[in-house]
Amino acid sequence: MCLSRNNISITGTTTVPPTTTRRTKQSGLFSDVIRLPRFVLPIHYDLVLKVDLHNKKFSGSVNITVSAESSTAYIIFHRDFRREGYGVDNSSIYVESLEGKERIKIIKQSYISLNYFHILHLQTNLTKNKKYLIKIGGFHGKLEKTLKALYLSSYKTNKGETRDLASSQLQPTDARNVFPCFDEPDMKATFRTTIIHQEEYTALSNMPVVKTSWHEGGWIKDEFDVTPIMSTYILAFVVADFEYKETIFENGYQLRLWAQPDMINQTDLAMTIATECYKYFTDFFGIEDVVPKADHVAVPDFSGGAMENWGLVLYRETSLLYDPEVSTSANKYMVTLIVAHEVAHTWYGNMATMTWWDDLWLNEGFASLLMYFAMGHMNPRWNVFDMLVVEKVFPVMVKDALPTSHPVSTPITLLDDITQTFDEISYIKGMAILRMMEGYIGWDNFRKGLQMYVQRYKYKNAKMDDVWDTFTEAVNGSFDIKEIMDTWTRQMGYPLVSMRTEGDKYILEQSHFLLDPDMAPDTVSSFGYQWHIPFTYITQEDNNVRHKKTEWIKRAPASIPKTSNGWVVGNVGCVGFYLVNYDIDMWRKLAKQLNDDHLVFPETNRGSLVWDALQLARASILDYDLALNMTTYLKNEKSYGPWKSFLYSLQFIRGMLSKDGNYVLLQKYMQRLVAPVFETIGLSTNGTLPERYLRRIIMQTACDVRVRSAVAIAKDMFNDWMKNGTQLPSDYAVIIYSVGIREGGVEEWDYLWKKSQSSHVASEKQLIMNALAQTQKPWLLWRYADWVFDGDRIKTQDVRLVIGYFAESPLGRMIAFHFLMTRWNKLNERFGGDTFLLREIIGEVTSHVNTEFELNQLETLFEEYPPKIARKEADNALALIRANIKWMKNNYDVIVKWLYRHLNETI
């Protein structure tokens, strides 16, 4: 392209991708793009940070070595214009040639604040292919509890002393809020960081310290080694008085886990996991980590679950710390999962990185799948792939069945779109469709493709097509991976495969599944909402999953042979990201088989039969009579997956009926299913992780639907704990706390609250926060809800959790909805800039709203006071509510009549 301004011509390879243009209120040079032009590219940063925790501020300087990619009189980089208290000393900015140190005069500095562009207008053009040094001698900012950029965190010791620390979170676009830089994933460079800090603290960054010295005024100056070539978003800093535990590998690799001193002994589990994961992925990829050390740090205040900064991985405390005395099997599972995810990013994400944020899903989807590979390797009895289907895949399918969903690869046209890509579609659907790809190309080819990709793009960036080309090469062209996967990544949603009998075969046809088929998506798909589907199946004659067959469904219907009058089950192991609908006769055969001998089916498919049937009924494709008949066998089911599938599916129906008098019928039906299972499996704390998960979910459900024996046990255990301090079994603690709070009053509530404040185990605090939201005293719920604005009581990182806990009970949902409506402006102002927080609050609070009045309230609210960066979630919420309203009109009477029949009641 050629731009001309002030008689200065700019030529060269400076084309900006068309998806990055935008309209802004600012006009002038470079105001119509959100991507930096490629006039100059960074090569190396020398960054100095002075972190003053006593006065809660930071300052610094940075020298950036760049290469001129074209002859240009402009240098454009990112810097912050919005953060209060942040500034750059423009008079300290100089440009000079690396050869001869000739200074290039800056005749003007201008800004595009909406895009964070700082533009240097030079008197003479830079010479193409020559290197230059940009010197920025001064920037400064405040340390505040923003949970992003370089921010303030704190904790209390066992003695009640408050200790401050500084931590960072630069993904996706907050490196620019710490220091001026070229803040895009493909503008990789090396970094030499120096941190100056007070002597009572330790400084950490991505690389090991190579020199420590005294700095003027009694400060400590830590100089870190130069990083590999990497993106700005995985640069990281911590300044804290933490302690660590250490493991040194045979090759000298140093692994340290850091936490506040009183919690350092809670890092043992994570140390074991991280050690195994680094070894596993080193073998898996055939490449060692090129950073010689890894620090994993539990940060008291952290927005997400964790962040994969290369060599300095940061976590919220519940994601890294585990106390075997009080932490649950679920805590153990989550620590394992999250540590494995972050370690996987070392190779997929850090070494080889997506080019731009529209393909964030590549980083997160692959890391999410890789973490399950590692978990399965470390804990084969956990059945992690069965767990991921019911814990992760089924829930994201609900969101992806809305007309407001989006493709996993989403064009970024606005800066605010970047943060909105960090959602379940990118992470979980991305992982699910990659697992489906692994299913049809095979494990060996999948691993080969990943190895080739990381080797080829090490220290580089890649686009989605580069990934598909690499995998096509890995399978020697036996599949055109791009042709197949484009149908899954470049359009929203997923297919419903319908199977019908025609003579001696079954016809397989696909359609776009939507929870409300009458609400077509606004986006037109170039693929016509048709997918390349690897349809797998087993039959009654041969139900061995190792003998499963595959039939590809593309645009035209496909067929499979009908070898008998027995049943057929599709999507074996739920490896495919699609639902299956059968004809009525087949559904009846499947229901009969479940009731006769459910163990004939694989565990995952028992869950999927229940899940698919109830989702199809919700979309008015299958009668609820048939769908609910698929659930009656559960009184004999003693596996976690099918129960989790059922309870997650039924959560919607419970939410829809919870404000109606007939809700009691649903509670009675659930009592009939869960009571015999509860009496059979008991409350042992032994067994495999899935067995412990089953006991926990059955106990939870039995107490929720008021199975007398379960409630009595929980009440007795709560009272014994409160009066005598008897230790509770950790897997059941939250259930026992919840029953005690639900059955009690202010005395029990305040006692448990004080317990949470004195605990030094983050996972225990989280359990208690959940239980406190189960009170049936409205005024206690309102007090609790208002505390989310009090950072001394509820940390910002925990706000979305607390509001989510409200959504677990009918009364809590009502309070949470009114809280959202009456405190919206305050919520939006306080938390609207957080990548995850407001988005999750909207989703949790509105998921079961089902009246026109409430819909009108929310439509008006979001129109007059739109959310800052959660627009997509607001649109999703409104679409879901419209579907809920329609569902109530179409299905309420049918479900109530079915419940009466099965409970032998009379209307």
C-alpha cells in the first residue's frame, strides 16, 4: 500500500489484514486500523522496571531494537492512554540508528488513543533492512487491584498481617499498559528484563536472574537473562515475599512452586503434577523447553484460572494449592487439569503461537486437549475423556446451539472483540473438535502432526491454515484436513445427525441444531451450515467399541447397512461434536435396553442417550414423553457420567419449573431415582476419582431434593462440626455446609462466614462461599450479594463465583436477577473491564429467566446501559430467554402430565 502525508511517502509491505479495519471517532493517519502496520518490527527489548510496593507505584524505561521493514518516516507502537495514573515521558523518547548511533530527529508525536497507537513522525525516512534503537527513558503507573497489566495484590498472614505484592497479567493486550511496546502476538522479540525492588521482596520474571546488585537508596536490582523469541503477552513479573519448593531435573531444568509462606506446604501435589507434565510433554513433542527454568506462582488475586507466561506461570490459589486434609477430589482434579494445561502451553502457544487473536482457539483448544492426554497418562483410572464429555463438552453445546454463538475462528474487527474471544467456544469447543480430528486420523498421526507443527513454527507464528496443512502432510494426504475442519471452525454451531430406516439401510441426514429452530442465526455461512461429519456407530449385534464403524456424512445424505432389527448407537464415546436423533421405534428400543441392561452401552453413551434426548426435546424435535422415558433407568445407574449428563440436562427443566407449584412433582421424581442409588453406594471416601465424584453428586442431589436420610445425615454432621469441631469428610463438606446453612439461620451463617475468614486454604474458602449462597433467608442473600462490592470481604477474583453460587437455588436465582437489575450500573462500572467476570455473571443469572416481563427489563437495561466488553454474552442471554419463554408455552403441560403419570398422582 502507499500512504502519503506531509509530503512523506510510505511504501513497502505494509498491508493490514482486511479484518482489522474499523470505524472510530478519531480521524487521521492510521485511525482506521487496529493492527500495527509492519513498517518496523521489534527484535529485542531492554526493559527496566522499578516496583515500589511501599508507595504502590511503578516506573521504568525501555530500549527497543527494531528492524525497518520498509523505508518509512513513521514508527508506531502501543502504549496505554486509558489507565488513570499511567504516563510516558515523551521528551525521553529518542530514535537512533544501531550503526553509527546516528540520532533520527522526531518532528512530531501523535496518538490514536482508541487503538493505543503512539506515532513518532520522523524527519527522515528509516532505511529499509537497517536496525534502529527506540529509547523510551521514562514511564510510570500506579499499582492497583485491577487484576491486569502490572497490578497490586495482597494477603494476610496467620498472624493477621497484610502483605502486599505485585503481579502481572498481560494477556491479551495489557503489556502496553506496563511499558510501550509492539503488543501483538506475531511481533515476537527477545526480552532482557531488570527489576528494581525493595530488599524484603523477591523478584521473578520469565528467565533466571543472572546478576543481583545493590541499587541506590538501598534497593535491590535483579537482572534477568535474555528470553527466547516470544510474544509480549507471555512476559511476566512478580515481586513478592513468597517462599518456594524446588525440583531439579536430570538435565538441570529448575522447577519451583511459589506461594505465600503459610501456604507453601500446599504446593506438593502441584509439584508432582508439574514434574510429570514437563517430562510427558518433552517426550510427546520430542523437544525440551528452551527456557531453563519454570516458576509456578499462586497469586492471591488473579482473574482467570492461570496464565501460561513462559517460565513464570501464574495461578489463582485454588488452581495450584491443595491441602489433602480439607481439599476435595474435585480440587485435586482441577489442580491437575489446570497445571497440565499451562505446562502444555510451553510448546503449543509459547514456542509456536497463533498469528492473531482470531485464532486464539488454536492455542487454547490444543492446550485443553493436551492436558487431558497428560492427565490420562498420569491417572489412567480417572477416565478423563469420559469426564471431559460430561463436565465440559455437553455444557458448551448448549451455548453453541444459540443463534448468537460464533465460530471458533472469529474475525476481530474491534479491539473489544479480542477479550470476547476468551470464552467456552474458543477453549472447549476448540478442544472438542480437535479431539474429533484425533479420533479420525488416529493418535499416532495426531502426535506426528503436533510434533511437525512445533518444530516448523518454533519461535514463529502460524495461521489456522498452516496448522491444517501440517496435519494433512502428517497423514500423507489421506485426509484433506483443511476441507474437513473449515466446516467446524469457520461457522458457528454443530450438526444434528438424524437416522431413519429405509429398506435395508439407515439414512443419515444432517441439519443445523438450534435450541430454538425458529430463530435462525443472523450470520450466513458459506458452508450452508453443513459439516463434514465422521459418524461412528455400534450395533446390538456387535457393541464392542473397538469394532465401531465410521461413515462420513458430507453435503449429501449418507447411509449405513441395516443388518438386523436391533438397536444402533451413534457417536461412539461422544468423540464427535454432534447430536444424534433416531426414529421413534429406535428410541424405544434404546430405552428398553437401558432398563433391561444398561451396562451393554459404554458409559459415555449412556450419558449421551440421556443428554441427546433431553436436548432434542428442549428444541421441540423429540417429544418429552420419549425423552423422559430415557431417564427412568437411572435408579439402577452407578456411574458418574450418565448421572452428570442427566442432572445437567435436568438443571434446565428444574430452572424453568422452579417458580411454579408443580416443581414439587419434579422433586419427587428425582427422589425416586436418586434415593435407591444413595442407599446403595453410601458415603465412602475411598475408590477411584469417578467413584468419589459419583458419591458426591448423589449425596448433593439427595440433599437438594430432600431425601430424608441424606438430609438427616448432613444436618447431624453439620451440628457436630459446629459444636464439637469434628472434621468433615472433604468430598462432602460443601454439601454438609449447604444443608446446615439452608436449614439454619443467621447464627449458622455468621459462624460459617467467620470460618471462611480464618481459613488459610483457598479451596476451603471457596467451598464455604458456595454454601453461604444456599441460605433460604432473603435478607442474608441480599447482604451477601452486596458484599461483592466490598473487596475486603469478597475479592474481585471471587465475585463471579459468588454470583454463580446464587444460581444454584430457586431463591438465590430470584435474588441474583433482581441484584443484576438494581445494581447493574455499579457492576458494569466496577467489573465491566474484566475479561471474564461480567460475562459469566450475565450467563449465570439469566440462564433460567423465562417471562416476557423479565425479558423486556433486560432488553431495556442492555440497550440503555450496554456492558463494556460482554456484548456477546448479553446477546446470548436475550436469545436464550426468548427460547425459554417459547419452551414454557410448548412444553410445560407435557412435562407436568408425564410427571403425574409416573408418580401415580391425579391432576
